[in-house]
Amino acid sequence: MQKLTVCGRHLLGCLLCVITASAGASDVSPALQQLMQNFLNRHPAAQTARARLQRSEAQARAAGQPLYNPELELDYEDATDITKTVGIAQTFDWNGKRRARHSAAQNRIRAARATLAAARQTLLGELLGELSRRQTTAEAARLAARRVTLLEEFTQLAEQRFAAGDVSRTDVDLARLALSEAQMKAASASANAGATEARLNALVETPTTGWPALPTLPETLAIQDVDALLQRHPALQQLRAEAAAARASVISARRDRRPDPTIALRGGKEASDALVGINVSIPLFLRNNFRAEVDAANAGAISTEQHYRNMLRRDRSAMQAAAQRYKVTRSALAYWEKTGRSSLRGRLETLQRLWKSGEIDTTDYLVQLQQTIDTRISAVELQRATWDAWLAWLQASGTTEQWLGLNLQPATP
């Protein structure tokens, strides 16, 4: 397979050098890994996928068994002479029907294993998403509550200065209006955080030691060949195995059109004479030649193959979009962490000092206070967007388990 290292040569005409983390997250805590592992072991969706895998394995064992069992024949005839015979008949699989069915069953096992791996990817992404949203919504609620506290203090101070004649009634009214708005926003943020916590509790039982901390998001992404990731993606492995099973089913259906002979040997006595016989029978597929079954299997194989090709194109596009989205959001978050966060330190105290000294009026103070808190909340939303982009990348590239460092079974043998 040729590696793709030049932009603009394939499909969508854009970046085909895809971006992925070069290794698993180095700071994934054992507590988080244990939580994820327990979640996968107990979730009904994962258990369903495991049961389907066991079913496919049992069906493969059944498909590997001989198609025909021998038949015992007993014959007794009481006419002029009494005839007694004992025989055995065996139909032979001369057309390789068992081999074709076993091949299809083996591909279905691979598809079931990949289905289990894909289910794990989806479930891990769901839990990681709720954990990241819990982290960011809780921080947004904390900032909203902090704004209420600041405005409560400011309103009390404004009322005291109004009583002393230092500020006007308008200033007090503005402070009260700002406080009311802050309280409404805080209630909404608190409700949002509570809803996220409830969804998380419904998804997995709260650990006795509390929710584990999430790892630090990678600052950069290493470059890898997109085709290599697509080949390893569990969902695409599932579709490839299903397509291979469908093609094997076509071969099986074609071989089912070929009749298998039955050979019977018998021995006995007719009166006092020994009787030995052999019988060969071959079914004639005249009234039903089983052509419709072949056509149905062929159409199913074409449909499965085209579905795989369609998902391959879509997943390639999704990987590119997720990579670009993460690069943009992670770069913005890194800039905030280096510059914006430090520039806001002491901003609130400075604003209050300027207002008390009369260098800014109440309106300017409230506007700048709101902007300061809103900027911090926007940074939290940026962090949430970055996590969403990272999780989208993990799902698109099928690397969630590797990033978490989970020691799980591979999708295919």
C-alpha cells in the first residue's frame, strides 16, 4: 500500500496526511482506566455484542460439521419369499458445500469481533463525553455562582455608597438588574451541570473515590497514513468481514445448486439366498434449480460491498474534518492557556478599585465585570469544544482504546 503524504491527490482534494496521537495518553490515571473497563464489562450493549460473538462462533462450529449423516435402512418383505435386508446410505458433499459455509461463518466471526470492538469504541466515547461535559459544566456553574457573589457584594457596596450620597439611585438600580440577570444565568448553569451529573450517574455508578480526573489533551498530533487507520478501524473491519461473508455466501449458494449423490449399500437374505446390493441416487433439480437463492445472495453481496465503500469514503472525510477541528480548537485553547488566563488575573480587583476611586462609573464597571466573567465562561466552552473535537477524532480514527491505554482484545485475530 502506498503511503499518502502529499495533500490534494485523492478524493476530496485536501489533506490526506491524517493526524493522530502518536501514542496513548501518558497521564491516563489507573482510576479512569478501571472505570472504563468496569463500564465496558457491565454495559448491556457490550454484553449484547459479546453474546452475538458467541453465537457466531457456535454457528461457525456448526457450519464446520459434515452436512450429511449416514442413514440406516431396514427392509422386510413377506411375499412368496421372505426378504430381509439391512443397509446404510450416505450422501457425499462432493461440491465443497461445507467448506463454503464454513468460510462464510469464519467471516461472520470476524465481523462479530469487530462489532464488539466498535461497540466498545462507541461506549467509551459516550462515557468520556459525559465526563468531559461534567467537568466543563461544573466549572461554568462555578463561574456563574462567582459572578452572583461578586454582584451581590457590589450591590451591597453600591447601596452603602448611595446612603452616603456617593452614588446615584441609577447606579443602585443598575447593580440590582445586573444581579438579577446573573442569578438567572447561574440557575441555568447549575441546572445544566445537574443534568450532566444525572446523565453520568445513569450511565455508570459513581466511584466510591469520586470521578477520576481526565487526562491532558495532546498539544499536537503526529502524522499517520489515513489508510492505515482506516484498515484498523473496528467499524470498517466489521463491514469488510460482512462483505467477505456475503461473497462466501454467494459461493455457497452456487454450490447448493449442484446435487450431491447418495450411495447406499445393503445386504440380507431372500429366502435362503444371500442378497447384496448397491444403490446410487442423485437428486434432479428440475422443478427448483435454486437460481433465485444465488441471485439473492449475489444482490446481498453487492449491497454489503457498496455499503462498505460508502462508509469508507464517509469515515475518511470524518477523520479529516475531526483532525482539522481539533487542530483549530486546541490551538485556540493553547493560546488562551498561555495568554488569556494570566491577563485576567487580578482583573476583578482592579475594576473594583477603579470604581471606588471614581475613575470609571457604574455602567463601565458592570460592563467590564460581565465581560471578564463571560470571557472565562467562553474559555470553559472552548475547553468543552476541544474535548468534543478530540472525542470526535478518537471515534473517527477508532483509537479510543489505544489512547486510554486499555488492555483489550483486538477487533480481529
